[in-house]
Amino acid sequence: MSIRNRLSGLTRTEEGHKRQTIGPVSRETLEGYLWALPYLAAFAVFLLWPLAKGLWMSAHDWNPLLPSESEWIGIQNYVELLNDPFFWGALWNTLYFVVLTVAPMVVLSLVLALGVNRNVKGKTALRTIYFSPYVLTIAVVAIVWLEFLSTDFGPINYYLDMFLGIRPQWLTSELLAMPSLAMTTVWWLLGFNFVILLAARQNVPERLYEAARLDGASTWRQFRDITLPQMRNALLFVVIIQFIYQFQVFGQPYVMTSGGPDQSTRTIVYYLYQSAFNQQSFGYAAAIGYILFAILVIISLVNYYVIGGDNE
């Protein structure tokens, strides 16, 4: 190809490139927007619109049958919430449940993931056993554990009575009801965290451990300086997801204890449900939902900056 033809080709290429970037929006950018348009439409319909609708409802004495006749009351629902002892009780119960579930779930998942990652016999079967409860619905999980925790006929109390002579009131005692729900939840959701952390551990390069062993690093030193830093993003994801998920606990207290005994297991989402569908206070329930949303945003940001640190 002659020099003239080469220069001519380069000129055409540059002109073509210039044509693609002429104007306020380039062709590539426009194509990107078009590809994202279906998702943006779904995002607007299923997230932004409900968020705006909920905020609008929280500022009204909402009439679900005749929305046009709902009365505008501004921030009155939020003021009443701050002076509502039942709301604070439900919030405290929720925090107690989160404390009982998130830390044990993350730690146990990490231990199991590190254990199964080693060369142990039957690790494929162990992975299936650990993950299988997660595929069950909350209704099935609740029915199973209602049988296990039955005071008179449950297998747990049967063996406790046989060896220790005690029969704890797992779901009817104010002291034991919430820990019983937490135990059920940890068993149910452990598999999800386990799979995430196992995948993260398997992505850690083995050469890092080989180099550490050559330097004489102990097992604890390898865990602290290699495993944890390399799995930081996965741990951050698991912690944030579990905080969000456990703050929204509803099915376990609804099916297993109905919020009792004496409201000791009534969580904030359960209180939202009762406010909306039992008391017909939809505006008040929307305000509860927005308070919960604000709490989750704050906790997620704190987790992100505390656990994420300077990890980019």
C-alpha cells in the first residue's frame, strides 16, 4: 500500500472518529443509554415510584379506599412515632435480634468456609448440607422448628429432659423466645453466607500462603495477614446484606410467635404490618418504613467505611 493510500486511510479513520464524537452526546454514549433504558425504566417503576409514594403516604392520614380524601398532616406521623413506646419496643427487639444473628452467622459461615476449603473428605457433601436449608421457604423453616422446639413433644426437650431434667419454654418464655428465633434464622441463612465466603476464599492465590509458609508464618498470622485482607470485600458484602436482611425480619415472629410472648418478639417490620393491616393506619406504617430505611442507610454506610477501610 502506498504512503498516499495509508495517509488517506488514516484521514478517513480520524474523520470517522470525529464524526462519532461530534455533538453533545457521542454515539457510544447514546448506545449505552439505550442498553440501560429497560433497567432504568424498571428501576423507576418498581423502586423510585414506590419510594415517592411511600413518602407521600407518610405525610397523610391515608385512606386506602379513597386516596383522594386522605388528609395532609405533614410530619405528624413521625412526631407520633418518636413518642410511641410500642415503636421503641419494636425497634429494641429488632436490634436485639440483629445482634443475636449477624455476628454468629458471619463468624460461623467464615469458619465453615475455611474448613471446607481444606482437603477434607466429603467436602462436596458438606457444602450441600450447609447450603440446603437456604433453599427452604420461611413457612417450611418455621414449621420444622416449631416441631423441634415444641415444649412437650419436641426432640430437643426430649433429650434435655432425659439428660438434664429440664424442659425449656422455647417460644413462650420472654427470655428464650427471641434467641429461639435467632437460632432458627442462623440455621436457615447460614448457607448463603457460606457460599459467598467459600468462593472468596478459593479466589485467594495459594502462592501467598506458600510464600508465608516459607517465611515461617504461623496459621494465625496467615489468617490475619492474608485471608482476612483478601476476603475483605466478600466479608463487607455479607455483613451489609445480613444487617439489611435481619433488620427486616418478619416471617419468623409472624409464624412462630405472633410477636409474643408479651410483644417480646414484635419487630419493627411486624409492627409496620400491624399498623397498616390491623389498625388501618397506612400513613403511620409508611412513616415506620421510612424510619427503617434511614436506619439501614446509616448502618450500611458505617459498615462500608469501618470494614471497607481504605480498600479500593
